[in-house]
Amino acid sequence: MKKYTLVVLVFCFSLLHALSIDEMLEQEILPPSFDCAKAVSDDELLLCNHIGLMIEYENKLSAAMDNFYSSYYRIVSKHINAQDKNKLRNISKAMIKERQRKVKEELELTDLPEGANPIIPALNAVEMMQDVYLAYFQKITDFIYDEPKYEHIFEQIFTRNAQEYYELIQTSDTLKTIIDKAAKEGLVDKRGRLLAK
């Protein structure tokens, strides 16, 4: 009985600290998963809000997505064998390359229509980056489910309702929806990092 009471108390305590994605983005600073002092590529500079354009909300949202994706990658990586770690690492390397490529392409668009807001390429770049995070989050999820021996990892991460999260990940058109649900259910910290170990 004491163990059950403790579990209920821990669950209730975690919900007290739960927040929505919008509350997360209200923070003064929401850094991505890496050291912004070392940011050099356009995608990293956007994530760190160092690109010189005032799109703070979108940059913070992208940083939260970066934290969510990176923590997911790290958790999964801890629980798989060495051969599969290489496969997972290749997924992550491909994500970084695609993120860099898409951001660079969007920021290099210079032939905007006359009178167009010059911030449009940066907003498009952020949107492309967010799409990449979702696509590769889905790829990691597919990787887990393609190997039945790893499905338990997903269930440990999304303890509240793994099947519901799986369906949401497969059908969502934005990672924001998934992060918001996880935040409201106390599965992420205030930076968007998954709490599972």
C-alpha cells in the first residue's frame, strides 16, 4: 500500500510541474541542446536566435524541438546494442545534414517579390527546420518499432499512454503538438527535454 501511495504522490507531483508548450516558450531564454557559443552554421544560429532577426517565438519553439529530439535520440541510444547505435547515429547525422541544407536554401532566397518582408526567408527556414525535426523524430520511432525488441524503450519514455503517443507521432504534422502533450503530462522538463532515462 505504501508503494502505491508513493507512486500516486510522484505522479501528482509531476503533474504540478507540468506546463504547456506555450508556457515553456514564455521563458526568457530557451537554449537548444548544444552550446550556442559554438554555433557556426545557419541552422545552429537560428536555433540560438543569433541570426539577427526578431523571430524569437519560432526560434524558441525550434530550440524546444531540438531539445525534445536530442533527448529522444540520447534515451534510445542508451538502450540499444552497438550495431543498432550506428544505425541510429546515421539517422541523426542525416537529420543534421537535412536541417542544414534546408535552412541554407531558405536563407539564400534573395529574389523576394518587391515589398515582401525580408524576414520571410528566415521564417520559412525555421518552418523547414521544424519539419525536419518531426520527420526524423518519426524515423527514430519507426526504427524502434521496426525492432520489436526495442518497443519497450518507447513505452518507458511515453509512460502515460505509449499507443496514443505512437499514433500522434505517426499522424501529426508538427512536433509542437507532441511536445505540448508531453509537457502537459509532465514527461518533459522546462526546456522540452524528455525526462525518461
